[in-house]
Amino acid sequence: MRRTPLATHDLALVAVFAALVAVLGAPGYISVSGLSAPITLQTLGVMLTGSVLGARRAPLAVLTFLALVAAGLPLLAGGRGGLSMFTGPTGGFLVGWLVGAAVIGWLVEHRPSRFGLGWVALANLVGGIAVVYAFGVPWMSWAATDLSLSAAWAASIVYLPGDLIKVAVTTVIAGGLLRGYPTAMPVQHRVRRDRDSVAG
Amino acid sequence: MLLGLYVPGNSPLHRRRAGTKLAVLGVLLGVMGVFRTAEVVTGGFVALTALTLLSGVGLRTMLAQLRPLLWFAVFVGAFQIWLSGPRQAALAVGFLLVSVGLAALVTLTTRTQELLDCMVSGLRPLRRLGVDPERAALTMSLTIRSIPVLLELSQDVQQARRARGAERSLRAFAVPLLIRTVRHADRVGEALAARGVDDP
């Protein structure tokens, strides 16, 4: 199946959202006040990317970000990066981000009209948590040589409360974006596709 | 502005081409992953130590790359000792260290730009699937350029939040940041179009 390359404006969105994911991982610049422990907002970036860019552009943005990480730029939270992030025990979570962003985007694009922001929350629970852990946990169990799945779960579960908060935050922010910049959300996507089919 | 993890040097490892190093890494990790016996993991550990010394990046740099593994390695080690004995624990921890260490060695001895170029040329066979390697390269450079822009945006937004007396509100930070991010992408898209980067 041949797919047409991205339109120029889409290319810009993909590049800028890849940068957003990187910036949200820089704790020195973004402090979530009110919390004593530093929390990384990188997963928030992935969820926002999925919710705003949709099923096609969102995974491309995450892929661009991951390519820069793999090339050796220290863009992951805590100034980490390089190929070892992918071969190590948490590499599955990075792959999960990629698939998760696509799933979030697809779900948000296919929002039934009777649902509102609750659907965005659901999409992020499925794509941003279920999918990400579905890749991350088995990978961890494999990388650690016969670590049982339940033990790999135990090692990952500490991040779950933070991820749940991020889903809530993503939903609120998506609502804000919808009000402040209505054309930015993928609902717009369907309109655009209709226009294309008319033109074609 | 953005510094990669590359450590300059002129060792035999530095002089090999990025593609060669990636291929060797892939084969080594593949073999190790499939045949995870004590002999193979020991061999990998000896190779990692020898290559680290040969590369001249220094043991300290390598240990810094392995450091994020510390808590996980302790967890896995303790779990395996308890479940299957010290031999299995050493194997599991050894495999973790070697798979992360070898990948880190490639990152430390290869320039970020060279790895990026290598990825872009790896995309060439996908051209017939509609992938455009040049546009992928353009997207990655745009992302690198956008990171400092978004960092500045995020600082502006944080100051605005403080001025409004809403320091503790994540929403007063993230919604404006996201809206400005989308606007920035719009401007980047226009700038690209003005420079003749057309829709394909």
C-alpha cells in the first residue's frame, strides 16, 4: 500500500510535537509546583501528541522523537538517551509510546458524536496506559531473563498513579485546546478528509 | 545548544562506520538474546570490558551509562537469587549490563549526525512504500531546531502563569503552552511553504 508523504503543514506539526515531547522531559525547565518529587511529563507529551495529532501524524511525531534519542541526543527524562535506552529493560515502554500514540489518535479521531471529553480520557487510558504497559511489561520480563510477568508488573506499577494523573491532565488540556484553538484537534481531520474526497 | 552523548576520540571503534557498528551490535544482541547461557553472557561481558577499554571513552563514562540500571539490576538480582539461585541471578544481571553496555558503546563512539544520516539512508528502500527519506531528515532537523524555541515558550508561559497568580495551576501552564506550540507549528509550516517546500 502506497501512502502519500506528509503535507508540509503536517510535517511541521510532527516536528514541533516531537520537540514538545522532548521539552516535557526536561525537568529543569518545567517544574510541577505543588509536588515535592520531580515528576516527568514525557508520557504527558505522548498523550497530548496522540490526542491532538491523530492516528497518522502522532506516531510519526513519537517516531521522530525516538529517532533523535536513538541517535544519541539526551532527550529522555533525566538527560538520558542513546541506543541503550532501546536495548535496556525499559525499551518496551518506548515502543509502547509509539503504538500508544497511534491508538490514542485513532480513538480520538473516531469519537462517537454523543461522547465528549470523556472519550478523550478513555482513549488515553487505552492508548496511553494499557497499550504502553502491554509492550513495556513483557519486554522487561524478557530483558531480565525469566523475570515473571507479575514481578515485571511489580517493578512498573509505581508509575501507574502518575500515568493516571497524566490521563486526567491530558483530558483537561485537550478541552482547553478545543476551546482556545478549535481547529487544532483531529475532529477537524474528518472535515479535511471529506474535502479531499470531493477534490479527488 | 544540544549536545549528544558522543565522546570524541580516534579509537578503532570511533573509526568504524555507523552502519557497521549497528549491524555488529544487532548480531551480538540477537545471539545473546537467543542463547542466554553462562558462557555467552560471560563472553559478552569480556567483550564489553575489552571494547570499552579499546574505545578510550573511559570506564567512568561507561559506568555512568550503566548507572540508571542500578535499582532494576538489584531488584532482578534479588528476585532471581530468591527464586532460582545465585547462578541464574548472575546470568540475568550480566545480560542486562551487557545488552545496555554494548548499545551505549555504539552511542558513545558515533557522532549523532552520523547515526541520523545512517537512519535516513536506511529509509531509502522504503521509498516505494511512500516514505520520503529527505522529508524525514528535514523533520528531524526541524525538531532539533524547535526544542530551544519550545523551551523559551515554556519559560514565557511559566512567567505569565506567575503574573496571573496561578503558579500552582498545571492547567494555566499546559493549555497556553500547547496552544502556542500549535501556533508555532503553523508558522513553521508557512515558513517551509515560503521556502519552496511544497506539499508532495
